[in-house]
Amino acid sequence: MPLLREQRLLLTVGLAVLAYAVLRYHVVKSVPWEHFPLYTTNKVFAVVGLAGLVGSRLATGRERRQRYGFAGLWCTTVHVLMSLLLMTPNYFGKFYSKSGQFIWQAELSMAAGVLGEGFLLWLLIATLKTETQKQTSLVPCLARWTLLATALHLVFMGGAGWLNRDDWTAAKGLPAITLLAFGLALAGMALKPRAAATD
């Protein structure tokens, strides 16, 4: 069964992000390959989920928007579940204080992430309830709020590293995936679909 256009695009994004993640983390930064199945692929699901959300906002036609949106929600949910397994001081020591609790940046990042997931679920419910309607915008402005929550999640998670020269040196100038995803979230908020609709 041939893949739909939206599926091919998101698969291409996923493979590109996977290749970049392998290069940046395993090849350049020498992250052990034993962390590939969860730590590395988690980043891929996160970006593909975000790409699906952006696609659902910018695509024309209700069916295309839904295909992007459902794929984005699925990948984002996988990302959330993987992150719950990884969220320990051994993986993300920078998020924890000496007492073993989250630092304030981590708390804000997680709070924004939870809000973003909540907005996605709200969009899903609205989509299912309006399945027979012709409107293009499922919930006014909610896609932008979801992208804003995602952008804040990324800023508080990785923003300090984006400005750290040592981090850039260690990665040989390759930007963090959080920074790339932040740019994608901003683009998703700034760009407008070709169809005359608001969301």
C-alpha cells in the first residue's frame, strides 16, 4: 500500500532528523550507541511530532490537516512516554539540583510541555466532535497556543546550551536539535496556510 503524501513527508523528516541525531550525538559527541534505541530516537519522535503539528496548521484541506495532526499526536505521545522513562539525573543531570529536584528551568520546561500535550488532546477531541463539519479550523487559535507551549518547552530545556560556546565547540558547530525544533515551532506560528482560514 503506497504511503500518502503526508506520510512520505513526515517519514523523510524523521529519517533526516535520525541521521542528524546520529551524527551529532553518536559520531561527534561520542554518546554510547547503547543509548540509541531510546535517548536518540526520542529526539526523532519529538521533531516529527512537531512537524506533524506544523503541517496540520499549514496544510490546505481538512483531510490533509487531520493526517498531519493525527501523525503528529501519535509521535508526540511516543515522545512523552519515552521522556518519562529517560527523565532521571543520569540522563539529564542539568535538569536537577543537588537535592535531586528539578531546577526552575526544568520545571517551566516540563510545565510547558504538559500544556502543549493538553492542547493537542483538546484538538483531538474537537476534531472527533466536528468530524462531519466542513470548517477548516478545528479550534480557533489553539494550534498557535500549542506551538507556543512547545517553543517555551524547548527554550527552557535547551536555551542555556544554545548560548554556551563550550556546547557548540563540543558539537563541532552542529546546532542542538532543540534549537532546530524551536525554529520549526516559530515558523509554524509565523507562517499562514494558503487557504483563507484562521486557527
